[in-house]
Amino acid sequence: MYSRYSFLVLALSVVYSNAKLAPFIQKCKAEDSKCLKETAQNAIPIFANGIPELGVQKLDPFTMKSLDASTPGLKLKLWDITGTGLKDCVAKKVQRDEGKSKITVKLQCSVDFKGKYDMSGQLLVLPIQGNGNAHVVLNKVVILADVDLSDNIGKDGEKHWTIKSWKHSYDLKDKSTIELENLFNGNEVLGRAARELIASSSNEIVKEVGPPIVKAIIAKIIENIENFFKHVPASELE
């Protein structure tokens, strides 16, 4: 009986030690962009749903307590922000330059934000003021991120990737929508003019005040990928 028990413990130990921490990741050759893109696409909804045991927070919905999207001519504060849609992002391109330890990722996402806002100053050509509920939908925003990697040895004695630096750009491939309640403290005449400008120039407004918002989203994703790398050895990823 004891020998059978010992064998069972040994067998379970072997299985556990060889189990992949991230079985949803298909290992690809660095030059195989098709494989990299397919793997990224498979991983997106899993990441967005969160993987607590691997340090990945739930990203759909994601939340932000506060965000400053002010420009030199406009004060814009946002808070109690909730966003949805990251689970449906589409991987358009994934490339890995093994020699330079760099990964380039292009994603197309549609993200729906709700939160509170406080704004005063000039928006495009119109003086504007308001505070209250905000609802913004970015339709088909294409994000390009360049990520520089480095290696370190984790507590498990294995090599792990770590994110050394990253940069990004974005473009809007469809019309965004912006809804702001309580413009000009409910003044209907001034509010109507502001809403008309916002409706007709939504993408221009997103390009003016959107950079810190998009950067905050990407930073949240990068933070979770970094946590994932800390938990999963590079041998399971490359």
C-alpha cells in the first residue's frame, strides 16, 4: 500500500512539474508572424477575463479611479471610469525581432467608456464648460505598440521576460461617439451648440484629448503582461 501511495505522489509531482502554466500560449518561432498573431488572438479573451493565479487582473471590464486628460487650453478631469470591449480586440499584426528583443503588436479594438467628467476651457474652437456623466465609444481604434524586452532570472531559477520600455501610437478607423451630460450647467442653448460640435467633430476631439486615455489603457494592459511574464518562464513562451 505504501509503495502504491509513494508511486502516486511521484506521478502527480512529475505531472505537476511538467504542466504548462499558460497552456493557451502556442510557442512560435520568432519569424513566424502568422503563428504569433494566432496565439495573440487566442490569448486576448483569456487575458481580458483575468488570470489571477498568473497576476493578470480582469481587463473587461476595466476600471480607472481618475484620469487627467487636460490640454493647454482645456481642463478635463475624468474619474470613476469603467471600460468594456477589450475582450473583442482583434490582433492585426504581431512581430518579434529576437535579435533586438522587441515585439511589435497592432490591435484593433472598440472600447466603450462610462464615467464622470469635469471640463472647462476651449474644445477645438468652442468655449465649453460642464460636469456630470460621460459616455465615450471609440469604434475601431487601431493601436500600434512597440515593446522592448529584457531577461532576468526569477525566484524559480528560470529565465523570465521583463518589459524594459514601450511606446505606442493610435488611429481611429471609424467614427467615435461622445455624450456629455450637463454642459453649461444645463443651459439648453449653449449646450445644443456644444453637442452639435461634439457630434460632428468627435474624432478630432478624441485626437485632441484622447492620448492620455489611450495611453492609460495600454499601460494597464502592459502592467498585466509584465505580471504574466513574472509568473511564466520564457521557456513556455518562446
